[in-house]
Amino acid sequence: MSRPDRRPATAAGEDAARERRHVAVRGAVQGVGFRPFVYTLASELGLTGHVINTPEGVVAEVEGPRGAVASFCGRLVSEAPPLAVVESAEHHGVPTRGGTGFTIRSSEGGSGRTLVSPDVATCDDCLAELGDPRDRRYRHPFITCTHCGPRFTVVTGLPYDRARTTMARFPMCGACAHEYEDPADRRFHAQPIACHDCGPRLTLVRGAGDPGPLTGEDALAEARRLLADGAVVAVKGLGGHHLACDASDPAAVRALRKRKNRGDKPFAVMTGSFETVERLTHVGPRERELLLGRRRPVVLLRRRESSGPSPVAEAVAPGSPDLGVLMPYTPLHHLLLGLPGDPEGPPVLVMTSGNRSGEPIVTDDEEALTRLEGLADAWLTHDRPIHVPCDDSVVRVCDGEELPVRRSRGYAPFPVALPAPVEAALAVGGDLKNTFCVAEGRYAWLSAHVGDMDDLATLRAFETATGHLGELTAVAPRLLVADRHPGYRSGQWAHREAGPRPVRTVQHHHAHVASTMAEHGLDGSSPVIGIAFDGTGYGDDGAVWGGEVLLADYDGFRRFAHLAYVPLPGGDAAVRNPYRMALSHLRAAELPWAQDLPCTAACTPGERRLLARQLERNLNCVPTSSMGRLFDAVSSLAGVCHRVDYEAQAAMELENAALGHLGEAGADGGGGYRFPLRPARGTGAGLEADAGPVLAAAVEDLRSGAGAGTVAARFHLGVAALVREVCAAARQRTGLRTVALTGGVFCNAVLTSACADGLREDGFTVLRHRRVPPNDGGLALGQLMVGARAAAAAGAAGGETTGTGVTDDVGVAQATS
């Protein structure tokens, strides 16, 4: 694999101007065409030497005229391949050796660390070949090259070579081997390379009475026919199975919803036509970029009003003004939706995770036949194994910027650069929307979405994923970090698996704020005002926190303000039935449970009597300051949502109700409801915001004939005004001018936008989530930073700290005194 030096021999006087440099490139530089890029660049410049993959990254030695060597070192970063992410490129001089060509050497084994690219969508070049009858990969369901296709979900070890992927079981044919070994080919060392002759095979398995499996084009054609006839088909993708059906067929959608016990939770849809997306939804420039880019997440888009027939049945996202849309990201998706000239099939497909409610996504073929039995009518699968599960990512756009809701396929395992070095650690995240995080030095790697840690299958998936990510990153954790909640399964796992390693626990909302700080590169030298609004978090006083204003850095926090406590009657029963929270808030505000209020009418007389007794006697009533539960309460009070089928449903429907009413509520509706601030009861420190007047004003509005939309809008504006008021108070007392908005409530685009606009108008620097979700999917990053700092402080002091994220650290105390 060498090539002669194309430059003429230099004169003796020019030999002194020659040099040789050792170049080490770290980052996502394996499996992305980096070595052929280096080869081509060195050959163009007439340099000799070699390039090699190592566990540390890509290493090259180049020799030639100094000017050409300098040009090589500069262009190595500026002209890197499109999928490459160069973390660092270091070079130094070594003795010259001469030579006549440049070679690509076989990869080296050993220990070290590099970055593996996420799975990426099929590139335009491969799509052109997919639809070209003259190309040997015409209609090949697994077409790929160095610029696209599976990476993270197929890699089994490093360096990233075919032998360390799930493609190792597929020997290359002669034609593929030639492309694989040709540095001038875009499939040079494309590890998942394959074709019809040597690659994975499609298989369709039908349910009861199956006359036998179909393969290849027959399998694909039958899958398309089944979908058109209203069947539910399990489709094996990059990181797991989807359950697919015709999105325009109400009966098929209702059947899938019933089988998955989905309730009213919206489904995502996939279409191969961007024109269809524009016809169905409002698409801005950033949404378009996300839909058509390499990552291809599910993008939450506002639906357009339509008076005619729609390719998306109402049952896909009942009552929701949003539609989750993704474009095809594998060749199989493109074939399933149909290429030009194919028989007409459904233009839009429901694409939802292939799992039963509460379980992790199914990846194994045999397991799919058993775990998805009763959900799917047929299985369109293939024999390329999935090494690690990876759900679709979900994002929305807020004020023109990406707001992650679930960070998974297309994003994991790209790291987040840390503002300060940390020792090797594993942060296990929370129990809802679990992701975990490993880190060492200046980088943290967040896992793909694992799910809710409420069953054995998810716990097993979590354990497998921690091992896989640890192997890929070569991080051997010497410290484990978990949430402080004693009942979290993630924390129990950490304590069980830690052995002699220390386990540090971090308060939930402190971790949320630290996550925002880390994402924005803050080194913690100055505290921030952290607005941490969510549904549930274990508080230091044993209460359920969730409406918190913290003055925080990585070393500690002080609780500056919070929502006033109200009882959480029955725990999960109050979460599932928002009318219980509405009645609890009404009672706390000394407002009667009048029959004309929607939340009262939603509760049967018998349950009302039991609930009243429960609240009077304080039976199973943990106090809560949760903003998420207040959103639930107002949603039920306004008649929007009384019972939920999925997490945050009541709050999401309240946000939807506010749309279109914000202007009228601000101008003619008296503005937002007001939360009075007062000294916190019992603690003798901090402030608390009283929601009672908000409930009273909402009741008055309802009785005066205001609709649910007006109440929802005034409530959102009121929460935004509260955030402005409490941040102004914090600034007056401390001088702090940076605000972090975090917690699951800030997945709400209406609230996030209103808070950010108001705070900026007041002169604050506002930190919002852009790289990790504000919900518990981003929790592990903050845990990692807080836990690692506590461990470092303990080491510097020569002893152990409590391991619980000590509050009122010197940095916070000085800023707030």
C-alpha cells in the first residue's frame, strides 16, 4: 500500500531542509476515513512515511521538505473527513529516515483511548448507489462507507477494525476486499463494508401459520405489503428493533397502541419525503438541519392545521399539537418506504421502540421473536448482530437552538469536554430516563439512553452498557457517584458493585445545576443561580424537592428559595392522577373543593372523602416543593388533564393549551399569575414561593368564563415572572449574574423561552441545555463533576469527606454571605 514519491529528487543543499515529524491525532478518528485521508494528503505533498491506527488514535510519521511537512500538519485538522472529530493533533520532530513512499500499516493493539463515532445516517453517495440499477450495491439494505452507517452499535473493541466489530462474521468477497484495501476508495477500511454477495441478509418471519421465512427482496416486498395491509411489523434497525405500522391507518395505529399499552402517549413517525414533513408541520432552518443531518433524531415539530385527509391518523399523537418526526437513516428504512419506481406503500410509518412498556429496546433476533410476540404480526430482521442497544434520540428546537430531550443514537458516545480534569469515575444517573457517565481527565462519555430502572431487564441492560462503554473509553472507574435517594435502584447498584471503591452521593437538583455548568464549560470558580424545576428529587430534609433555586458550584450548594411545601397524597397515586395534586394544592391554599371545578368533578365523591381524611391526618403525605407537580395541579384545575398515561403528560398538555394564548394573557388577561415570596417556614433561611394565590387566581378566571388556554398561559407567564423575581433577589444579595435553567420542567419550550427572554432583559447570563437533556437524562454529568470534586478535595485534605456533596462550601458561602 505504498506509493512512490512523486516529487523529483532534491539537490544536496535541499536535504538540510528536509524533516520528519511524528504526528498523533486523538478524537473520533477511527472508522471515519482518517487514514486514507492522511495517505492522500501525504501523497499529494510528496511526503514519505506511514500512518497507523492505535488504541490512542491515529499516529503518522511524515518526512519531506519542511514546507510540505508544515502544510501537512496544518491541513490535517482543517481538512479532516466530515465524520472526524479531532480532539488534539500533536507533533514533534524525529530523525529523518528517507524512503520512497507512504504506507498504511496494520492497526496496533494495546491499551489506550480513542473515540468511536456514533452511528450516522446513510450518506448521499451511498443513497445514489442504492437507487442505481447499474451499481453492484443496487438495493443493498446494508450499504455503507467510511462516511456513514453503523459504528457505536457494532464495535466490540479497539482499535476499531473489522475483527472488533459484529461484521467479523462476514468474510469479504473479492470485490469488497479490493475496495477495503484501496486507499483511493471511499470504502477503504470501512469496517461494516459488505455487498449482496458477502453481507448480512434480510429475513422476514411471520406469526402463526407462517409458511416459512422469506429472505432478501422477497422479505422486503412482503414487509411492505404487510404494512400496507394494516399489519404491525418489527423492524431491526441500528440499535434495536422498531415497531412499525402505516401511520395513516387508524385501525393499525390503535392496534399498536393497545398492544404496547401505550395510552395516549404520542408515537414518532418516519417519512422519506421532506415535502410531506413540510405539509404536516412547521419546519424552521434548525429543524430542517436536524431532520436531514447525519444524526437524524426524532424532532418534535408543531403540526399544521389541515382540513383535508392526512397521511398521519389522529391516533398517532392524540390531542397533541406536536408531531415527532424522523427521516430514514438506514438503507433499509429507505427501501421500506420505497425507492422511485417501487409499488406504492405507506408514505409515513409509525416508528416506535421495539419493546414492551417499561422494558429496554430489543436487540437480539431470537429475543425479539419472544419479547415482541403479541405486539408484532411479523419480523423484518437480519443477521448483523447489534452489540449495544441504542434508542432514537429526541430533540426539539427552542428559540432556534437544539434542546435535547433524549440523547442517544447519533450522539452517543461522543464525549463532553470537562472544564477541569477528574479522576476515573462512573456516575450512574437516576432511575428515570437513565443514562450513566464515565469520565477521566478532561472528557466525560455519556451513555445512550438506558430507560427507567424499574425492571430486571433494564438493570441488566444498564450493567452491560457500563461494561461496554468502559471498554471503549478505557476508563477503569476508581470512584462511583450516585443520586442521594436511598431507594434508587441505580444507587443501590453502585453501592453493591463498588467493592472497595468509594461511592459518593449527590443531591438530585445540585447534580442538575452542575450538569448545566459542565455543559457550558464553567470551572466552578464562581457559583451560579440554579433554577432546578422537575417532578421529583430527594431533598436533604427528606421531602420531595422539585421547585428549587440553588446557589451552587461543584463543591456545594445553598437552597436560596423553593416552592412552599404541600402534601403529596399517596406518592405515585398523586403522580398518576393530577386531580389529587390539584385538590392538595387547593386545600393548602384554603380554597374549597367546589363541585364546579374540573379537578373536583374528576374525583369521585368516595375518593374525595378518603383524600380529605388522608390530608387531614397526614397519612402517606410526604411534603413536596415540586414544580412538576404544580404543573400537574394546574393542568387538572383548568380541566386539561386529570389522569396520565405517561410521564409529564399533564404538564405537556398544559404547555400545549397555553400556545396561542400567551399574547392575550400578557396584554389583556392581566399578565401572569403572581407567586408571593416570603421567608421559608421552619428553616429560618431562604425564601419560599406561595402557590396559593396562583390557584386562587386560576379559580377566579375559570369562574369568570376564561378558558383553559388562558389559565395555562397566565400560569406559564407567572412561573417565568417568579424566576425573574427570585433571580433578582439572589443577585441583590450575592452579586451573582449567571442563571442555569435545568430540570425536566425546562423541556417545556414555552416556559424556557419566557424565562430566558426575561432574564436576559434583566441583564443575566442564561445557561440552557444544548448538549445534554435538562431532564434526568443529563443528571449523570452533574453527578460526575460534583462527586469527582468532592473526591479530589478529600484527597487533598488527606482524608475522606462525607461523600454526600457537602453544602455551604466555602465558594458558595462566600458568594452568599
